[in-house]
Amino acid sequence: MSVHPDSYGLATAALKQLDGDRYIASLVLPEPARAHIQALWAFAAELAAVRGRVTEPAPGEIRLQWWADALEGTEHGAVRANPVADALFDTIETFGLSTVPLMRMVNARRFDLYDDPMPDLGQAEGYAGETASILYHYAAMILNGGREPQSGDAAGHLGVADSLSLHLRAMPADLAAGRLMLPHDLLTRHGVTESQLFAGSMTEGLGDALAELRSIATDHLEEARTAIVLLPREIRPAFAAIALIDKRLKALERHRQTPFALYPAGADWRKIAAVLFWAMKSQK
């Protein structure tokens, strides 16, 4: 089935609206691969946005099931009338991408709909792999013409650094929404209770727990940095988001004394400059 001529442009607009950081990271990607990767990332952004668009789990489950049915080919109605879906399925067909990891992403996002805490660090890393790492791996595949680029280490570590840093930054908003996305076992080990967190109580234990999580995320970032250097130059732009994740972790360190305050995200032009600088360095 041919793609509608407007679908890729609308998918890019959706990505820009829903996930500004990944949109900025995509700007250094070469065409025509850029539009395909933006479509894939727009799909992921649509899934991530479901929790914020519903007031209870049931409608969110329906939205996620719509995507699951579409990926399995059991959808009802004109799925490709949705421009993000249209561009996504054209990308899948063009590069021969498996839909299995995308189904895992849909299922992982079901966790977002409920207020259960993230049980432990292992599950937080698994969640990151299914919601973030696959995006970088598939981006590298697209830049490699659909062939396996052996980018698993870079994508895996970068996805964990991305996810952990995002949840650390989003902790105030998550707590306000009644959920806790940081590993419960790590918080408990430092003597942090849910009641303290939801009350906004800054304790020594919480400071230590957040410092450990920042350290874990930074370690993953450095592992990703090492792995990216070993990849062919033509697929390194798939990992340009590392520049923004690095900035995010440094901002978290600067604001470590006020973890319950949502600090400003920073100007887009600074982010664009960081991504462009990283992209130029990555080609040396």
C-alpha cells in the first residue's frame, strides 16, 4: 500500500510536539532516512503520551490495543488514515523491520497506565530496553539500509541512560500524578518510603538514592559513548541524543538539592548546538 504524501510530514510534526528532545536529535540524520526514523520515534512518542491523555487505565488500554492490533494486522477500520501509523508501516515495509520489538514497546507502555511503583532496577532497565533502546537500534538499522548494524551495546546502554535520566527529571511530575517510576528496591535500600516521597520530604537517604541512580545512568552513558565510537561513521548519527542525555544528567547533578522541583528544560537552540557539535565530533 502506498503511503499518503502528507503522512511523513505529519508524523514529524507529532514527534516535534510530543518529544522535543528526540526531534532535535533527529535533525542531524541524513535524508531520506531522517523521515523514516522520525516516523518510528513519533510512534514511540504517541505511546508515551497515552498516560497523559486519559484519566483512568481503561481508555489507555483501548488506545494501546489499537496499536497492538495494527501491528498484528488484526486492526479494525482504516488504520493508515492515521498519519503516524501510515508513515510507521511504510517504514517497516521499506526496511523489513520486525514488529515484535514494537509490540513489546506497546506492552511495556501498559505499565504507565497504572500507579504501581517500578519494582526494581532490573525491571527499570528492561523497561528502558523495550521503550528506548530499541528506538536507537532501529534508527541505526535504518541508516544501515535495514541491515543489522551490530549496535546492540550502544543502543542498550543509551536507552537505559535516557530512560533513567528522564524519570529522574520527571519525578516531581510523576509524583504529582500519583506514580513512582524510580526503582522501588533501590529507594527502599536507602530507607526511602513512598509516604516520604509523596509528601515531598527531602531526606539524606533520598539524596543518596538519587545520587546512585544518577551514577548508574552516567555509567550507562559512558558505556554507550565507548560503543558508539566503534560503530561505522555512517550510523553514529542514530545516537545523537547522547548529547542531550549528557546535558540532562549534568542538570540533574546541578539541581540535586531540589529534586522535588521541576527545573527548566533549557533553550532549544542550546540543545540543537549540542547535538550539532556532537555530530561533527562523531565523524572525526
